[in-house]
Amino acid sequence: MDTRKNYWFLVFILISFSCSKEREDITQFAPTSKEVYPTDTILQGVKIKKAMIIIAHDDDMSAMSGTISKLNKEGWEINVLSFHKDTKRDKAQKTACRTILDSVIFFDLNYSQWRLDLNERKQEELYLPIQKEKHSVIFNQKIVEAELIKKINNFNPSVVFTLDNKIGAYGHPEHVFISQLVLDLAQSKQISISYIYQSVYTPHMTESIMLRHSKRMIEWGFKGDSWEIAKKTYKVKGMPKPTTQIYITSEANEKMKYLTSYNERERKTIGFYIPAFEEYSANEYFKVFDREFFNRIKIN
């Protein structure tokens, strides 16, 4: 075989191999046929269409981004509030959000101002679950609370979106801290809102996705027990069960554009709880994951 023929033979083999590589089966992580919840009608009736997403980290709104895009198209004014990361990540967050909401704003705080245990823990330990009783020791609640009250009341939303306050999606203490603080402020009337929509997964989605993550961590040489530790630490069985669902297939392209707009490092993190999203087209992926789920809390 001459050099030219050998070259094209190798190209053919490489193409054949790449085409034959199977994508991860995402249907195993989808809601089961029994996991159907009441479709939300509350948001349609809200008179003042202003919503605020309050999260600890730039990518924490990924699982609710279809709903946010849908509301934005329906005329809602939407702001997202999160903590600063670094210049590159803050810029990536603004880029990702620009087509699905109105404004990205940040807490006027540095990490060391509100997280008080930075000198006591290694960087890779900061995400580990911490009992709620100890949150007052590791977080500067007063200054975060003051920032929240100021930012929320300045915008004056009717609805706030957060992660759940029980386990913070997968156990990150900063998720739990922020979501719990928002709920406490709302219930004590220090912020005036009508509803909190906590982004959650169905029980099957939660367990199957966390099992996938645990297996991967073991393959990479880690223990893979972080989910079980999180449940034990927060004394829960998992996320709160959904009380409502919102269909988001109409937002497939917008949601995929949002997810893929992040930098590579953040996309890898997102891929841990939105499995294999980069292996599929928007229409394929959100035909399987056609709904977003929430634990809706009415604030009396």
C-alpha cells in the first residue's frame, strides 16, 4: 500500500471508530412514567412579572434555565444574583445568560468576607457537606443577609428561584446556606415575595444521576460516597420531591445554548448533573428531559 493510500485508510478507520462510538444512554436518567406532577399554572397568574434567581455559583441555575427562558419570552423581567468567582467566569456567566434573562448581578462581597473557614480547609474540601447547625460558624450570615435584603428589595420580585434548602441539589453547603437564608428572610417578611420555586429533580432522576456520579468518582480514584455523606449530614433522603413541573421543550435551543456557553471547566461540572448534554442535539436531549421540576413554596 503506498503512502497516499495508507493515509486515507487510516483516516477511514478513525472516522469509522468515532462514528461507531456510542453516546451515553440518557433515558436511564429521565423521569419515570409515574413521575408526573401538576403542571404549574401559578406563574401565568402573577400580576407583577418580575423574578429573581438567587444562587451561590454561576452555574447553579442550569436545571431551571429552560423555565427562565420561557418566562423571559413571556415578558418577565428576570435578574440573577450570585457570588463573584473570577473575571473569566463572571464574563462567561454573563455571556451564557444574555439570551434568557435581563441582568446578571453579584453580591458586593469577596469570598473571604462571607466564607470564614478558608484557612482551615483545602480547596477541594470546601464543597463537602456541613451540618446546618455549623453554618453560623463557617458563614458570615449577617453580611450576606444584609446584601440579600438590599438586592432583593431593590429589584422587588414577585417570585424567587433558588436551589432547595434541604440538601442544596447534591450537598454543597453554600447551596444550602443561600437557599435556606432566602426562605428564612421570606418567611420573616424581611423580603416581600409571593413564591419561592426551588429547582429539584424527581426521586429517580436524583438517585440515578448521583449513582452515575459516584461510579465515575470511583473510576477516577476517589471514594464516591459524597452523596451518601450529604444525605446523612443533612438528615434527608434526597432533594424535596417536586410539587410542580414546567414543560420546556419550546426552550430546547435556548437552554442548550445557555449550557454550552460556559467555559470548559464549568461545562464539565454541569455535565455531572445534566448528564451527557454535549453529546446530543438540543431537540434530542430535551425531548427526553422535556420538563423542569420545582418545589413551590407559597409565602403567606
